[in-house]
Amino acid sequence: MESEIVPKITKMTVSGKKQSMGFEVPCVIAEENGHADTPQKGLSAEDASVTSGVPEAASKSTLSQVVQVSEEQNTVPTPVKKSGKTKPQINVKAELEKRQGGKQLLNLVVIGHVDAGKSTLMGHLLYLLGNVNKRTMHKYEQESKKAGKASFAYAWVLDETGEERERGVTMDVGMTKFETKTKVITLMDAPGHKDFIPNMITGAAQADVAILVVDASRGEFEAGFETGGQTREHGLLVRSLGVTQLAVAVNKMDQVNWQQERFQEITSKLGQFLKQAGFKESDVAYIPTSGLGGENLVTRGQISDLTQWYKGKCLLEQIDSFKPPQRSVDKPFRLCVADVFKDQGSGFCVTGKIEAGYIQVGERLLAMPPNETCTAKGITLHDEPVDWAAAGDHVTLTLTGMDIIKINVGCVYCDPKEPIKVCTRFRARVLIFNIEVPITKGFPVLLHYQTVSEPATIRRLLSVLHKSTGEVTKSKPKFLSKGQNALIELQTQRPVALELYKDFKELGRFMLRYSGSTIAAGVVTEVEAAVKAAQDAFPNWSSKSPLERSQILNKLADLIEHDLEAFAKAESKDQGKTITFARTVDIPRAVYNFRFFASSILHHVTECTEMATMGCVHYTSRAPVGVAGLISPWNLPLYLLTWKIAPAIACGNTVVAKPSEMTSVTAWMMCKLLEKAGVPHGVVNVVFGTGAKAGEALVCHPDVPLISFTGSTLTAQRITEKSAPHCKRLSLELGGKNPAIIFDDADLSQCIPTTLKSSFANQGEICLCTSRIFVQRGIYSEFLKRFVAEARKWKVGNPSDPTVSVGALISKEHLEKVRSYVKRAQAEGARVLCGEGVDSLDLPAGNEKGYFMLPTVIAEVQDESCCMQEEIFGPVTCVVPFDTEEEVIKRANSVKYGLAATVWSSNVGRVHRVARRLQSGLVWTNCWLIRDLNLPFGGMKASGIGREGAKDSYEFFTEVKTITIKH
């Protein structure tokens, strides 16, 4: 990923080379994402600069992360630590007036056919305005002469890259600033060559007004204007992308001796075309110019051949007379990423145009579709640092609190409270341009949207519309041809962040290209919901045989296993767990989940009975339920997400799966393998978000009949309440306060290392971890001494180090919460024997500010203590003595949870007897975390409702029907 990031420090460049979204994911919803009621990643602006010295990527061990909020969010909002400094609200409109000295802001794109002289024209204009000093211009002149391209000197003002200068064509969108009497202009020089049309679209999408440059030379204008030239296409594109004001620079007029007849011939042809394209005559101005000679650029021309017939404005005057558009400063913040590069200090930088709203330094932003939150550490406008910026500004943002690998060109930064929509399917109204072949269902296109270029398919042709009234003239047409207005449904390969045209005109427009040509312009009318996609896919998927579904699940397992190392590294960096744990536990188990249910679905049997006296046979039949809502936590991201997805789709359901917003990268990575595995579109819909909107939307959706949730008890209570009116089927796997009971006949050589693992594996962030250790008094002292000594040997540090045993906790808030339990225990009189506050934490360079904590052992703690009653969900365990079997069973059962327990004894009768009496859904004896997936998994009391496993999952994800046949 690092090799794809090209730093651009001095000038902003809208990249056209990397125009795909970051990770790939089909569409959302989330929850609190952990078994404990854990605050999520909300950080203050001061906190957000915590970063790592690890060069390859930032992780939980090194980089603070903040709360992620999207359109689809969680069932229960979690507390977010607020910054100590409240940002003062600003009057943006007043400040804009003040900042620009009363001048209005205007974004100008220069377009036209290749070799029309666009870069020379605007480079000369900038030189005449004093934006390029004589020394620099002299350097360009000498260098261009040396390269045999003397006439390109002015073009080099904007064409900065070596490749552009060598080829003599603009390839990317160069951006700079200049001022007129009443305007501050951001100039974007767009490429004219047909090979770089996608880059031209990127520039045009960010423009308010345009200059169309045409070559007046005999034959050259005609070459650009006729079929195959870019003049027509550029004109159509800018109008379709919302530009309504246009200046036509009829360039190189000196080469036709400033002939009025030639000027009128060109403007007549262009005028007819531009009117058909949708431009009003009053909004189009024609200016004769000479880019190389500098005539009629910043002052009105003085050449008699021109002045005898042209009395109009020069190019600069025309630019100054453009009407600036209304800025959407009152709308929620939106910025589409045009470029991404590593900052010299902490964090990284993105460039782009603010399409709506405004931003201040220190504010939190949400990046979509990665669904990651970060903090704006700095804002640069025209190479100058500023405290704030608003709609219309082209800015560079320095960001901290998230990993650069999650961001790519095309991502949209938005207000976390009012996020942009993310989808893979949407409906749009389109105008079909000139295209030789008819457009049919399944037609492949490239979707150009803002800075995104994304492969897509026209999934459905919904209707043909009347051009003027918009009324439906034909429903479900077989094909579309040139000139038609139509309503279509588009499916993208990966998720895109977009808005409805009626809500955000700037973010609701797009273009469609095919085979190197622009074939349609469109506006977004409706964003398809994940549930709707799942509903549409259900009939076909549920009708497939178990064998067909099994083969697809096995293929998906193979693909994940093939990329196991990449998945493991991403999981480690995203969650903070050690690379060893991700490599040996998380990802292998995710692979096995698919393989296990691919096999088990082939071996289920139904019941059959006969009533001979009645002449009847009864049998049962099972069928998939429909759309399953799946919500998984942050601690074992892919492991637990696939534990839900695999049985759901194996049984023939379609799913809307919501991974944790705090650890969503591997879910995203899995999504790009779905199509390769043969999973049809709409079968697995992954949605990303946090808070009340997303989770509640899924839980309350009337077309989602069942919810499988793993997370906190608090969130489960909310799910139960909200789903009750819909009588939904629920599976709730919740928290635990798991006891280990160690009798005096236990084999300590086996017990101590296993109990260390059960206490501190994955930083103690597993619902099955041991947090209460009851040791029979006869061996209590010996156990405690040996246990503490071994705990001190567990190495804490950089998760990517394979020798490390304990990685980083999920967030700063969670770390503080876990530490607070230790402090409360001490305040209650307990004794901390090792770890937090007792031993020094020596971290590698670059990890000092990460969210690390030593394995901590607490003794002399009362059963009533919060450390013995509440789920801590961190590397903390309490060790207490007991005397009798009866006593320890009572104490072990004295909490509200009942998920898991371990019993250590060499007495077989005792382990059976104690296991039966413990109020836990799972009991391990003389071992821990050994699972047979055929058997039920789940907890008692506040640890959950329902069970998961081969038979239990099959029964949960299917409806049973009894059928009676009388013969």
C-alpha cells in the first residue's frame, strides 16, 4: 500500500491514477462491539495524535482511534470522551467574507481537446498575473528549448510532472490559485487526451464554472469537434456534472490572423451544440485569444486585426464576471478524497474539495465507506495553514487517529453525526449519449463519481422517461438507446459513498463510460438498502441445494485460507491482538467456520412418524427463514462474524451482517472474496456503522425476522425491547464473569499455564476468559506464587512481534476502564500482586503511547467487589481461596453471568458433580477453549439467550414445518 502513496507537498493534484475505493465491501449496521459495556474509540483532539513508530502501518498498539458513526448505526450509543476544549462555533459566511477580503470563491476547470493549448493559455495568464516570477519562467523557457519543446514553456507552469512534459500532454488535474478583482479562483487544468478522460471528469466534478479551449487553426478545431474529438465530450461532461456557466476561449487566433469569419464559424457551430447540451446562450461567452502570444488574456487585445471587430472582454475579465454559486455551508460536512499521502510527522494527509459544510482544526471526521473515525490535526488552504475551511475550499487535511491503509481516493469524509450513505446498489435517472450498441440488462460500465472510478453493472432497466415531464413512457424496457432518458438500477463491485441528488446536488451526479467513451450522465434517485438487496437475493439462494451452497462455502474458505497471512496482519493491526494469535486462532477459525457448516449442512435429518391406525405419516421439513440480521463484536472480528454468516447462508438465508465499527477491516477484505467464491450479489450484505441508528434500523426492520447478536448485555436488553413488537427470533451471546475452580488435587503443571492463557489470551478480551480464580486453600499460596511468577513472563509489546504474548487493548477508553477496576479494587483493600501499578511496562520505541497493559493479578478481594462481579474484559484476573466444594459452587454461581467455567481436579466424580451444578453454558475440566462445533455454545442468565453450534444454529436459522400425509 505504501508504494501507491505519492507525496504531493507543494501543490494539490487530483489523482486520476488511483481512483478505486480502499478495501472492498458490499454494504451495513453495528453495536457496542464487545462483551463488556465498553466505551468506544472516542478521543479528544489532544488524544488523537497518539501514533506509532511502526513504519509499515499503524495499529491499536500505536494509533488512537475514534468513534465511527454512519447512516446505519448501533442499537445503543456508547459514551464518548469529549474533548476538554469545546470548539467555538463560527459564523462561516461572515468569516468567508472576512477571509477573502470581500472576494468570492470560484472553482474553475479548463477543458478542451488535446493540443488546443489549454496549459499554455492558462500558464501564460498566470505569468502575466505575476503568479510565476520571471526567473522561474526563464528556467522553463531554457528547459523547454533544451527538450526541443520551446513552445511548451508556459504549459510547464501547470504540467509539472516529467511524464507530462516529455509527452507534451496534460495527464492529471493540476491545481493552483490566482485572484481577479472580485474573485479568488482555484484553477484546475484538466487533461484533454481521450486516454485521460477519467481524470478530466474528476476535475470537472469539483468545478463551479469552466473554460472550454478550442483551437482556431484550420482543421484543428474540426478534429476536436467532430466524432472522436474531445470538444463535444468535454462540453457534455461539464454540463452533466452541474457546470452552467462557460467561457469558450477560441485559442490560437493569431494562426488564422484574427479572422472574424473564422471566429464566427467556430462560435456558430459551438453555439448550436452547447445549446443542445443544456447551456443557456446567456451563460456562454466567446473570447478570441492567443495563449502563446498572450493576447486578450489579462488585458483587452491591442492588435488591430482583432480590435476592428472584437469589442468584448478579455479572458480575465470574463472569469471575473462569472457568478459564484451558493456555497452549501449549512449542510453536513462532506469532502471527497482526491489524493492521500503520508505526512512528514504523525498521521497522514488527504486532499480534496469541501463539497458541503465546514471544518475546524481538532474536529472529528468519519471516513466512508471504511467507516473509520479520525481527528483533523491540521488544515492547509492554498499551501497556508488555517484554523477552518468551508464548502468550496480545496484543502489538505492532516489526520490522526486512523490507519492510512484504510483510506483511498474516492473515500468521503463526513460529519460523524450525519454520515454519507454507502451502498453497492442504487437507482438513478440517466440521459443516454451517443452509443452505437443498445444498453441492456447486465451492461458493464465504469461509474465516474467525484474522484471515484468504479466498475459497475446496469442491473435493471426500470423505465423510459419523458425528457421534459419525467413521466414513465415505457416500463421495463428491453434496451436503451441514444438520446433516451431512463430510470435504471446500478450495482457496483465495491461500496461507494454517495448522496441522493435531491439532498446534495454536488454529490448526487455521476457519469457512465464504456469502452473508452462516455455513454450517459445520471443523478442518484434512490439508494438501495441492504435488507432490500438481501430480500431480492433470497428466492434464488434459498432454492439452491445444500450441496451447491456447501461448495460455495468451501470455496470461500479456500480463498480466505489462501490469504491467511494478509488477513492475520490486518486483524492484528486493526484490533491490537498479537500477530501470533491472529495467525493461529482468529483466521484459521474463520476458515474452519465455513468448512464446518459447509459439511454439516449436508448431514441434517428430519423426523418422521407413522400413525398406522389413522393411515397417516407425519414428517418435518425445514426451510430458511429469510433475511438474517447478524451483529458481531470487536474482540474476535472475523472469527465471530463468520461464525454467524456461515450457518446462516449454509441454511439458505441471506444476511445483513454488521461487523464492529471498531474492527471492520477483515470483514471488508472478506467481502471482496465473495464474488470470487461464487456468492451471488445480495446474499451477504456487510454494513458498517455505530450507534442507535444502524443497529436499531436492523433490529426494528420488519423484513428481518431474526437477529443473531454477540456483544454486551446492555445492548442485548435494547435489542430485546426493540424487537419485541416484531416477535423476532433472537440469539444473544453476551458477557461472562467466568470462574476457574482449582481443587487441591489439580495438576498445577497443566493448570497454571492453561489458566494463564484463559486469563490473558487476546489481552483478556474474550468473553470466555477467566476473571475469577478460586483456589482450594491447601494449595492457594503455592498456586499464587507460581501463577504470579509465570504471569510476569508474559511479554507485552508490539503485536507484530511474534515473541509477544499480550498486544494492545482496543482503545484508550477501554484501557482506562480496565485500569479503573484495578484502582477500585485497591481502594476496597485488595492487593495487586503483579502488573498494573506494580511492575514497570517497558515498551519498544514507537509503542510507548499505545494502549498496553501488563497481565494483572489481584488477591485478597471480596466476592462483592466490582472486580468479582462485573465483566472487566481485559488482562486482569482475581485469585481467591476457598475451603469446600459446596462453598465454591455457591460463590462461583453468585454473579449475574453464566457463560463458561473451568474445573481443575484429578477426581473424576468431583468434576462431573461440580460441572453439573455450575450455572454456566460451558464447563471445561482440566482444559480450556477446546471446542467441538457440533455441540451447543451459549450462556445462562445474563450471558445470553439461545445456543449456537451445528444442530442449534441449523434450528435457529431454519423454520420447521410438520406435514401430515393421509394414505
